[in-house]
Amino acid sequence: MALIVQKYGGTSVGSVERIQAVAEKVKTFKEQGHDIVVVVSAMSGETNRLIGLANQISEMPTPREMDVLVSTGEQVTIALLSMALNKLGVDARSYTGPQVRIVTDDAYMKARIQEIDTKNMRADLDAGRVVVVAGFQGVDGSGNITTLGRGGSDTTGVALAAALKADECQIYTDVDGVYTTDPRVVEKARRMDKITFEEMLEMASLGSKVLQIRSVEFAGKYKVPLRVLHSFKEGAGTLITIEDTDAVEQPIISGIAFNRDEAKLTVQGVPDIPGVASKILGPVSAANIEVDMIVQNVAADGNTDFTFTVHRNDYKKTLNILQDVAKQLGAREVKGANDIAKVSMVGVGMRSHAGVASKMFECLANENINIQIISTSEIKISVVISEKYMELAVRALHTAFGLDADDKDGE
Amino acid sequence: MALIVQKYGGTSVGSVERIQAVAEKVKTFKEQGHDIVVVVSAMSGETNRLIGLANQISEMPTPREMDVLVSTGEQVTIALLSMALNKLGVDARSYTGPQVRIVTDDAYMKARIQEIDTKNMRADLDAGRVVVVAGFQGVDGSGNITTLGRGGSDTTGVALAAALKADECQIYTDVDGVYTTDPRVVEKARRMDKITFEEMLEMASLGSKVLQIRSVEFAGKYKVPLRVLHSFKEGAGTLITIEDTDAVEQPIISGIAFNRDEAKLTVQGVPDIPGVASKILGPVSAANIEVDMIVQNVAADGNTDFTFTVHRNDYKKTLNILQDVAKQLGAREVKGANDIAKVSMVGVGMRSHAGVASKMFECLANENINIQIISTSEIKISVVISEKYMELAVRALHTAFGLDADDKDGE
């Protein structure tokens, strides 16, 4: 018998029929003898409907009132799911965020959880009840309703699991687990049984949008085993957990992430003196443009090239900013391209295996793919290449590193 | 400068445009220097939509969860109205029932208010803010969400006015006041400027469905002046208040109520012995049938006739029950009719004026209308007549008692 926190997203509870299906699923777990806390999102479409109403009134609706408004979405779902459970003969009780007392700071629309009162939930669990909690919402110290920002229901699930010291936090989604790479691009992509928090963070931030990144950070911090599963298909999903240091052999590479959302910009011939980087990035950041990769080469003849990537939507805006900056700095030229793709190999096994990078570069060279930028971290190697070669690169690397589904032993 | 509680119903806040119109109205009052607390219902249709979702899951949804579900309706409205006020530059803050701490008993779906914490509202009013409160809802002593039952937003308005010792509670509706009788039946029906709580109670219970009867009781008990007004038309509406004993002359009759929802049943030739009434009404009440008028004549030759009225929907069921009862009692016969109407004249002035009843009966006789049952209270005379004469009777009485719009002086 275990204590399990289950989180079902908007699509999983998107209709009365689906809510009833979730209730059946919860009942099965309950009958296996587990204690169950269920966290739910608003029914899909509901949050957008509510935001639509607010936007008819104001382009900039009061943040406090936005949270009062959108938090009704999850409140509807907890009531309906509890009714559905009761209808199946399962004793269940719903809680809004404020009713649990999920205490947050007062940053409306992007609040952070500070404390969770587990007293009521514990009493219900002890009485044999399923506890149904509204995701995404909390209450500040003054009693105001807050929300954690979009997708925050994952965070609620993990935070409740941490507070209750649950054995596992299960996140039900519309995919049956985390894959070595996107199955739409690589047919032979394989569901991973297990992945570490660190790897998942690298995968998530690189575009494998299975989980909210904040919830993974949270789970890692509090060491809550996290499992990604399909809402309506059988299967063990993917367990995200701490690194298993006792494992005989870690796979070198866990997965390959990629995205084509970025554009690169290079300021050429910048004087190699202190403060240049901040002079270039200062105005970019002041314009609220987020920067991803940053690369600067060793200087030659007192000048250097400074390259970084931004979201593709910000490409033109950034280019304009850089023209001005380049003049002030006396730089030679500003160049850029938005037809690029970033491909990243992620794996904790990389730490103890030399030669991953050279093998990656060799593989790409064999396919005649030119590498434009390279950036590495302890468990990740990212390269920027021409967008048109992206699928080819991902497939070639997937095979080369033994990730293909018919090659289960790995390297 | 006064403290005014304003309540806007579902139709008044039925769309974003209407919510914006309400915000404009509130702004005008605020600019006149008043302190304003606004109570709102769910947008029209929303409560039914939510109930529809629940009924898809269960014909008998858990009452606790029903309240969690339907209370979201008002929560949406308070957020949108507060945003609309803010957009107009009016500082406003929303409160759910639990946030105010409108404490109720734990009778889900029909809770009664026990206590209201005015601290937060007072602080907001003192800070110059408009306070926007969700009607219809509260919280029990254990933190569970409760609702007051349908139409309960009126009660919230009155209860807040009582707790805050407001100068007036204004109920905005789709009529511009309380009329001497139904204007659809009597063209010359006249809006009353003023009516007493007692009169309003008699009018309301008899089918003038302008206000929730519970809210009138509540207002009377706490002596909260209550004003019924049209949401979007100018006008002073009707003030419902305590009896003005200093008035030189009260009008004898304030209004005429009527309904055709009832059926009458008579058990003839009942032995006139103690316990008969309860033997007749016991089985009726056991079948959950509500009885309205009850009349028993003085006995002649040891037997009497016992007559009462029920809702027309319960007519057949009651008739069947009475057949059995009549046999057991040795009664002669059971008779009934469901083509009847009840017409009631209401007025506190009746107390001090003799001859109202005889004038009423004379007026009906002049129109050749036969009276089937008569029942009186201190401020009301009700008669049951054939349904087909109802409009004629109401019009004749309305004229005879000087209520017509072109006859403003009264009797």
C-alpha cells in the first residue's frame, strides 16, 4: 500500500465522459489498497474561455481578479470528479487550493508555493477517502486567491506529494512516457523506463514539453519520484527519479531534444575587452528578449565574435537593437540567421564517458551536416545546425548512440 | 453620504456588456459619495449549465460537491465586475462568500447564514474601495463551501446590509418596482412607492415573485430598508420598510395578489369530533404535499365539511389519498376542483378599517362572481373563485379599491 498523488491535466478531464473515466481509474487504484490524492486542472478550453471574458472587459485585467476568475476552472473539475467518484461508491472529498491551505506568496498569476497544510488531507486519507485537490491555485497570507501560472497543476501535484511524503507523484498526460526523442521525427524513438531529474530538466527546457519544468525542479529538490503516464492507456510510463549511482552501467545518452524556435545572431569583430558582453546583451535583455545559448570564441588580433540565440519571434527586433550596439562598440558587422535548429544530446552517463562529443561530431560529419555553434554542459551537448538538416541529424544520432527501439541494449 | 448594499441578479449581469453597464451604474453612485457594497449572482444561464454538468454525472449529485460546483458561478461574476470597475478607474475588490466569511450552518444547498465578518469589507470601504461580494454562498464552520439555495443572492444582500448597518439594501431586477397587482392582467396596475414588510410578505407568498421571500423576512427582522429597482431604467422603485405609524392615513389596500396554481378538495360529512383534521391532513402531509388554505365550517347535525387547497400538480394524488381517508372516517363524499383561482387583497390599512371584506364581496357579487372559499388574516383577505373569472375579479377589485393608476388619491 502506497500513498500516490495523481495529476490529471485539462485534456484528461476535458468532458464529463473523461472525468468519469478518470474516476474509474482512481477507483481501481483505490481498490488496490493505495491512498490517493488527485490533482486536477480545469477542463480543457475552460481557462481560455474565462480569459476571453476578462479580455472583453480589459486588455490588462487586474491580476488579483484574474486569479479569482480563472481559479473557478479547477473548482468545477474537483466538484465533478468528486461527484463521479461518489457515484461509483468511492468516498471522496474536494478541496480548492485555499481550502487545503496551499499558501503562496502574493504574486498574482505566477505565485509560488510557500507552505502546504496537510492536516485536512491526512484526516480524509485516514478516513479512507480519496482527496481531490484543485491544481494551479493557492491562497496568500491575507486570504487572497492566487494562481501558479499556466500549467501550474503539475507543480501542485509535486508539491502535495512532497508535503505528504508520497511514494510517487503520477502525472497523467496524452503521451505514454518520455521518449528518447520526438517519435514524430524519429520513428524508432523509444519510451524510457527511467530518467534522472537532471536529464528531464535538460530535455524539458529543450522542447520535450511533457512536463512543466518548474514541477521537475520541485520534484528534484524534494526527491519526489515522478512518473509520466498516459491518462487512458495502460503502461508503466517513465519514472523520473534521482540518479541510480549503484547501476552497473548508465546509458551514455538518454535522449535527444531539438527545436527550431531559435534564431542566431553574431556581432563580428568586437574589441576583446572587459564589459563587452554586457554591453551587447544589456540592451537585449532590457527589451525583455530572452537569450538562450551564448558563445564567444577565443580572441584573435584583439577582436572576437560574439554569438547568441534568441526566440525566432524576437529575431528582427534583436537584429535592430544589435545594429545600434555594434556602431557604439565599433564592431565590424552584425550577422544573423533564423533558419537554424538546435539539437541536444542529454545523458548523465556522459559525465563518465569521454568521446561523446567527438562521436557526435563525427556522426554529423558523416551526413555532411555543418555545425554552426557548439555549447556543452556537464550532461548535455548542443549544436546549432541548418534547420533543413534537423530531422536527418536527429535520426542519425539516435541510431549512432544506440537509442533505436530495435536496439534495446544501448551501446 | 450613505452606505448602500446593491444586489444585481443573473439577468443584470448576464453578459460582459451588462456587467460593464452595472459597473457604470456603481461608479455613478460612488461618485455621489456613497459607500457601496455590490452583491452579484451568477451570469444568467451559468448556474443551470453547471447543474447540467452535475446531472450528466449523477441524478443525485453529492450536495457538498454541488455547492463547490455552483458557487463558481458567482465567483466568475465578482471577478469580471471588479475588473470592469477597475477599468473605469474605480478601486474595487472582490470577495467570495468564504473570503468575507459569511458563516452558515452546514446544510448544503440550503444553508442559513449564522454570522458575517465585516472586518475586511469595512477596511476596504474605509480605503474608498467598492466591495464586490458573491451572493448565494458562504462557508460552514469547518471551511466547507455552502450555498443558500436558488435565489439566495437577495438574502446575501439583505444579510450584508444588516451586518454592515447599511442605510439601504437595493435589489436590482427586471421590473421597476412592486405593483398593486400584475400589470399584465390589470393595465392600470400602479407601482407602489412604499410597502411594509408584512404586506410584501403576503404579496410575495401569493405569487408576486419580485423578491425572495426569505430575504424579505430577513429584512423585516433586522429592519433593513429594502428597495426594488430596475437594473437599467431610471426610477425610485419601491421601498419596502417598517410600517409608518405616524402617517395620517394608510391606504386601506396596498395590492392585490392572485394565482391559479391551486386546486381545492373538500371532504363532506365528516364527523365533528376532535382529531378529524389531523386524520385528514396527516396522510397528505406524509406524502409531502403542501397545503395552503384550510377552511372548516361550523358543524351542523354533528357533521362538518373540511376544505383545503394544494398545488394543482398534487391534485390527483391528494384526491386518491382522501378517498381512503374518507372511508376510514365514514365521511360522506370527497369533492374537488382544479379550475380555481385565489385572489387576495393585502394591506396593513385593513386593520383599522371595518367593512373591507363586505365591500370586497359586494364588488364580486356585482360582477356575478361566486365565492367558493374565504380565508382571512389580519392584513389579508383571500377568496377562491372559478378560474375563468380571475382577471375580471382582479380588475374590478383594483378599481373598486381605488388602486387604478388614474386614481392616485386612493379611497
